[in-house]
Amino acid sequence: MTTQPTNSSERVPILDASDIVRARGVARQVAGRIGFGLADQTRLATAVSELARNVVQYGEDGFCEIVDASDHNEMRLGILVEDHGSGIDNIDKAMKDGYTTGGGLGAGLPGTRRLMDEFVIESEPGLTRISIALVRKRS
Amino acid sequence: MTTNSLAPIVTLLQQHRAAISSEWMTEVLRVWMRLYPGLVNEDELRRQADALLKELGKLFSEHSGEAPPDITGNSELGEIARELSSERAKKGFKPADTAQYVITLKNVLTQHLVRTLNESPTSLTLCLRAVDDVLDRLSLLTFDAFVETRERVIAQQSLSLVELSTPVILLWNNVLLLPLIGVIDTVRARQLTERLLESITKHEASVTLIDVTGVPVFDTSVARHIMKAIDAAQLLGSRIVMTGISPEGAQTLTKLGISFANVISRATLRAGLAEALQLVGRRIEFTGGVHK
């Protein structure tokens, strides 16, 4: 049986810390439904947790969109996290391990990039968008 | 005080109270019985409805139609409404379904007024406006009571959750166990660190097991909280054995670039316990019981 492209998406608003739990729960659920293994589900949930926490901590308000973009050949789960905070001053620095402006470990963004197959970040005052994706060939 | 302008309402509530009450309750019960079977006490609701209508009649007989009606949580009427609403909140009714109670009454009353009042349109308008006004206030009051009750319930729950969720257990002499379960946020992290440090001092613990089996997602924020707790514990002279990181969790942590240096880690609590006992010079031994 072949799986049809579904391209469904779910959007979770991120306003406070409880939304972090909700967003990563949805990510894990969607990943499981698509057929990602437990390790990949954990990666996705952790990545969403990192990005969503940044939104709560720095970004004021935003949302997380979880998109199932799988097709016959591959499983693909894309996530867009957008916020409307003051933005990231220096993206190059923010992507370096150990750099933090908020007293954290400074591992969130670079760590998330290592966890994911795709990672795109753009930021300006008022709009920060990070899209990530995990892609697996169907066996 | 001129009461005559609202006299029709008072008369209506006196003469047709039984009919109004029964119509009102039929409608409310129809919805509530369907949505919340087993949570509705019909007799009590009817009693409350009668009492509320009686108070409403009293209010209109004292109400001139010009000054705003006196409905506060302290008045008899307010008391009934608050009690009813907060009861719904405790039983898990949705806010909209609770609000339905007063809204339905408004509809029934309005219908009755229009049906029985053959007087001048001015008088009818005046009466309808008064009913509108009073019931809107009642509506707001029930809504307030509902939210208040819900918030109290939530506050209690989160308090008891925080209380319950960070036990520090003395496993053996000088060996402590801190099982972490659920979301580790700043509040919980601070609390569990406090408890852990107190217990280490109290029991002179030389080894502390931290079990993270129940932590759903191990991200950098959780890691930072746990690292800080570990640092503080080590300052008090306790060694740390961390247990319960899942294979997926381990992979994710290394990808994130998080390493727990100075911490002994074991996959399972069982292995961690053996390690901890060894550190204090003990071991669990088979003593020849029935079960091997």
C-alpha cells in the first residue's frame, strides 16, 4: 500500500510556557502518525521544545506550525516557528555553541540545527522565523 | 419610589411563577441532562429555581426601573446565583453551558411578558428593559463566580502537584533518591533543588540518585536546571548518579551538545542503585530465600 501525500498542518499558538508542552506534544504525535521512529520523535519534540521556549523567553508571542509534507518516497515533517519579538541581533553569534543572552546554556539553536536535517533561520526586529525539517527515506 | 412601571413583572412572577419555573427548568434540564448525565440533581435545581424566582420578584417589587438594581454577591439573589454557578464549575461544566442557565430564564421571562402584557408598548418596553438589565447583571455575576471557582481549583491543583511531585527519598543510609517526573520548569526546579539540598544536609548523603525516567523531554532548559541542582548538591559533598536517560534521550542530548561531566550515569535505576551502594561500600546479596 502506498501512502498518499497528506500535507496536513497544525498550528499551535505560543504565548506562555504551557504552550511549549502542547507544541512538542503535537509534534511528537504527528511524527508518530507519519511513521517516524522513537528516536526521531524525541528529536523533533526536543527541537520544538527548544524553539518554542525561545519564543516564550525572548519572542513575546508567536506560533508553531507543524506540517506533514511526506510523499511516496520520503517521510518529511516540517516545522515553522515564528515570533514577533525584538528579533536576534547577531544570527552568526546565536548559532555558536555557548553563546547566550538570557542566562541559558547557549546550546538551544546550534543544538537544534544538529538535531535536524534542515534548518533555516531569518530574523529581523518584529519577525523571527525558523523552519526546520526532519526527512527520512521510506523503507 | 414609584413601583407601578414594573408592577407587571411583579404580578407575572407572582401569578405564573410555577409555569415559568417549570418551563425554564425543562429547557435547562434538557440540555444539561444530555451533556452532563449523572451530574444534575433535578430536585435541587427546581428548588433553586423557585428560590431564585422568588428573590427576583422581591427585587422587582423594590426596583423602580430607573436606579440600577442592587445585585451583588451579598444579596440573597446573588448568593443563589453564585452558589449555583460555582457548583457547576466544580462539576466541570463548560462556561457556556453554565451561562445558559440565566440566558434561558431571560428568554422564558421575556416570552411570558410579551404574551401576558397587552398594555401599551411603552410599558412593555420598560419592563423588557428592566428584565434585560437585571438578568444581564445576574449573568455577569454567575460568570464571575464560575471563573473564580475554576481558578481556585486550578491553583489548588498546581499547588498539590508541585508538592507531590518532588519527593526526596532516603534509599539507604547516606543514599538519596530524587525521582523526577513531569515538566521541569523554573518553579519546580527551584523547589526540587531546595528539597534536595535540605535532604542531603539532613541525611548527610554521600550519594544521590537522580532518576529522570519520568521527564518527557530533555531539552537544554531542563538540562540547565538539573545541572544547577547537581552542582549545588556536589558542593554539599554528595556524589551524583544519574539514571533513566532513554537511548533516544542520550542521542538527543549529545546532538544538543550537552554533557553531564562529573556525573556518573547509568541507564536504569537498578544499575544506578548498585553503583550507589558500591560507592558507600555496600551491596545487595542473595541470602538463600525461596526465590532466586
